[in-house]
Amino acid sequence: MPNWVPFIALVIISVGLLGYTLVKNRENASLILLFWLFICGVAYLFEFVIFILLESYEYRPGILISDYNDSIVGSIISQALAVPVAIVFIVVFQIRKRWIFFIIGLFFLIETLFLHLDIYEHHWWKSIYTIFFLVLTIILSKIWWRHLNSKPYHYIHLVTLYLAMMTLTQTAGWILSSLIGLYGLPMGFFDSVQKDMIAGNGLYLFFSTYFYMLNIYYRRNDLAYTIMTLVFLTTIEILMVNQGILRLKNPYSIFVLPALHLVFLQVGKYIVGRAFPEFYQSTEKKTVPS
């Protein structure tokens, strides 16, 4: 059996489960979608430290030629689909404890199967860590979901927005930088060129996503502030090119990151406008706190 078959099966099951959750909760679908992206963002942040920096494990889906990027694909399937979708399903439908234990046990069996099939390998990671962090994430996600539905918790909205946007920008940035090769941001810390590029790109997108969050949260309909955000980030990128920090495939690639910023500013405004319509109508004229 080809390596990609179990991974694609996970994708199909996860997408189906997410679709079912959204359809069954149409009136709350936008908030659920934002919550899913938030959980993905938490997982991405965790993976950046554990998987990329500390080399905890390795995936072998056999989808891409590059071993490292292939492993990233496996991580995305696991951390942006399988685990977050299961957590959203548990939280939104308020699944009972015995079924939660069943789902956690199912993930343990899947991990064991993947290890047996040699399409997933532990370096220093252990399956018991997976169980521990699944339990912890489910507990914290239930608390977060409850606060996310409470209007007074504005900073819950703020952090949710940041991590949700981070999911989108990190995924798109990896595609444009590592897969297509339009630009590169090497850190110079790692022997692996691909790992170095992914780490550098990830750190810069953590930074730029923060400004997306401020724009969307405090100035959703302020065109001048959106332009200021784009000009500020683009200026930094031009300076990085001049200093040899940001490497471009060709001169026209200088427009890649500004285009990415503009697209995700608009996507973010649309998503949160649908998820928190009453709140954002009341905060459109707020100023950014000093």
C-alpha cells in the first residue's frame, strides 16, 4: 500500500467531519470555522517548536519529492485537519467523556498504526505525550469555546483572530516559499537549507500576522489604516531585500508578500465580520491602544 493512502484517508474523514459539524450548526458556522482555524494555529505554534525546531518526529506520506517538505505535508494533515477537527467536533457537540476517551484511544491506535507502517517515526517523541497533549488541548478548548461565545471577553477574540490568521499565513507562506520558491528567508541557524528557510519564513509571518490582527480587530473598515499596514510591511521587506535577508526568485517576487498581506487582511476581515458581527459593528471606530 502506498504511503499516501492512510494520510488521504485522514484528510477525507476530517473534511467530512468538519463539513458535518458546519452543516449541523449553520447559524454558528462562521464562529466554528474561526474556532477551527484557531485550534490549527495553536497546533502550528506547537509544531513550530516541537516538530521544526526540536525535531520530535517525522512523517513520510510520500506525496512530495523533498523529504522535509513531504514531512511538513504529513504534519499539516495531522495538525491542521485530523486533530483540530476532532477537537472542534468534541467541543461543539459537547461529546460525553466516554466518547472523548474513545476518540483519544482512536488517535493512539492511528499513531501506532502509522508507526507500524513506517510512514511516521518518533525521534524523541513518545505516544504518551500525544495522549497527554490531546487531553490538555480538549480541556483548554472547551474553556476557550465558552469564553469565545461571551461578548465581554474581547481579548479572547483578539488571540483567536491572531492564531486563526496565523494558520492561513503560515500555510500560504510555506507554499509560496518552500514549494514554489518565490522567496526565501533563511535564518542561518540550521544545517538543513529547507528547515532554515521554513523557520525564517515562519518567524517573519508570526510578526506580520500581528499587524494583520491589529488592522482587522481595531480598523476593520479603515482603508487608510490598511494601506499604512501594507506600506509598513512592504518597507520592511524592501529593506530585508537590500540587506540580503529576504531572497527573491526574480525581481517581480517582491510583490508576493505584499499581495499575501492584502489577501489575508481581506480574508480575515470577512471571517471575523461574520463570526462577531455585533462586536465589530460596535468597535469599528476604536483606536489602537498605546
